[in-house]
Amino acid sequence: MEAPLILSNHDLRNTSARLAVLGIFQKYTYALSHSNIEKELQKDFDRVTIYRTIHSFLDKGIVHKVMDDSESAKYALCVDECSSDHHHDNHVHFKCSKCGNSECLNNIQIPLTNLPSGYIATESNLLIEGVCKACS
Amino acid sequence: MEAPLILSNHDLRNTSARLAVLGIFQKYTYALSHSNIEKELQKDFDRVTIYRTIHSFLDKGIVHKVMDDSESAKYALCVDECSSDHHHDNHVHFKCSKCGNSECLNNIQIPLTNLPSGYIATESNLLIEGVCKACS
DNA sequence: TCATTTATGAAACTCTGTTGCAATAGTAAA
DNA sequence: TTTACTATTGCAACAGAGTTTCATAAATGA
Ligand SMILES: [Mn+2]
Ligand SMILES: [Mn+2]
Ligand SMILES: [Zn+2]
Ligand SMILES: [Zn+2]
């Protein structure tokens, strides 16, 4: 979908910072951190603006957080129709130990796990590490 | 096992900082961050010493990193015989959204997942969020 | 006890992320 | 198109996590 339409569909104003950041997310197939995005941007937006842009995308369901054992948070585009109310990101994340990239395996569901009695699951998050298709 | 023995078994010198930090890990059933440990310590050790202590425990296989969507890294004692060479921590981690604690469910194995061709898994990490036994 | 090696404390630093506030830009209605 | 309103931006200042360097202190084994 076109970036300006994505923004208005998610009740966000069409600003140049948001269009630029969204364009970068669309360009890459793996999860990006704040610093990845900052380096990739042509025009210099303020660091804080980039943080706020990521937050608004997260809040409106344009991106989701990708867990990773790295120090800084990473984010990737949501594929399904996500909204402020609900994220549909029950897929597996794969981190390649060669290239370091984390990607969403959108077609692979996280298996249900039998928990001990007394534990109630509401969300789950599976990160698999290894070697990705491009690196193997 | 006694703390001094654990240290020498893992080729670490018996220092007061390490004994104190190890004692704190043994006291809690959930994963701890650097700042959790710092607050819990009676004697004031330097922040850097605590960081270095955690690193040496991680390196020698006394603790393992516990993934969590929180900002700072958390660590918990290894149960099996872990070493510098290999961590045996293929268990599930459970984060309670009420108390905020992350614990190791050492008896629950992470299920194997069918990856697309070209992907090779070497490690996996499953974080389940919900309500823990104590809070439910 | 002594020599050697490893650990610690202190200071300075980097990187990530947040907050408050004044200036600016987007939007929808006139 | 112009206006008015509100959301967004840039800037500065801040807080927290984690690292590096180096001189001093403590642990270990001889
Ligand atoms: Mn994803
Ligand atoms: Mn664990
Ligand atoms: Zn790769
Ligand atoms: Zn709980």
C-alpha cells in the first residue's frame, strides 16, 4: 500500500518525517532499530522526532516490536490489519547469527505450550536463532 | 550448592562481590537486572563491579540471560550444568503482567518449530506473557 | 610470606530513550 | 484561499544502561 494512505488509514497526519520513516520500513525485509533508521534517512530529522514517529507507528498498529537479544529495540511492519486496539503478530521471529538481521516469519505460527497449573498465557513470543536463507 | 563452591567449580575466584551477587540470585526465583541486584546488595559495590560480575557469571555458565520486553537485561541462575562452552537453557520464560517478574519454567521444553527451507535453527527462546501462579 | 594474576573502584565516556517547551506545519472548515 | 485549531517538530536538557581505561587492592598458589 502507498505510504500516505497507510498513514491516513491509521489516523496519522501525513508529515515528511513519517513518510520518510515508513519508506525505510517498506524498503527492508528485516526489523530496524532507531539507529538503523536514523542512518538510513537522507534528510536529517531530529533524533526525538524519529523516536516519536516509531512510537506513533507502534501505537497505531503500523509496526510491531521485534524481540531480539540485542541491546536496542527493533521494529518491523505489521502485515495484517493491526490497529491501536490490537496487534496480530503471533508469528515467529528469526535472528540470523551471520548477518545479524531479525526477520518476521509471518507464515509460521507460535505453537501453543502447556503451562503448569496456575499460569495463564495472554501473549507469546518466539525467537529462533540460527542461519537465515540468504546466509545459508 | 554452596556459593563458594559454585564459583570455584566455574573457575572464578572467591571474592566478596561475587559471593554477594550470587547470594542474591539464589534468593530470588525470578530473573534479576543489574539495578535489581544493585538495590538488593547490602554493601556498596561499584556499579561497574556488578556489571563485570554478571558478565563473568554469564560467561562461565552460572547465569543465563532472560529475554523480556523490558528495557534492561535480566539474568537468572542456570539449573543444569552449564559451562563457558554451552548453556542448557532450552526452557520457557514466563513474564507476569501483574507482578512484572520473569521466571524460568525449567520443566517446560520449547517445542520444535518447522522452519521454511533454507533456515537453520541453532537456538530458540520462548517468552510467554500472562499471569503467574502467585498472582492468579 | 611473596610473587603473580585477577578483580575492584573511580572517572569519564557512549548509546538509548524521555520530557518540556516554543516554533512550525497539517488539516478541515469558513 | 485564508483562517483557526491542533498535532508535530526541533532543541535543549535530562536519566539510565552499559563500557573502557587505568591505578590500586585483593585472591591464589608456590
Ligand atoms: Mn514480526
Ligand atoms: Mn531461564
Ligand atoms: Zn543472515
Ligand atoms: Zn505475577
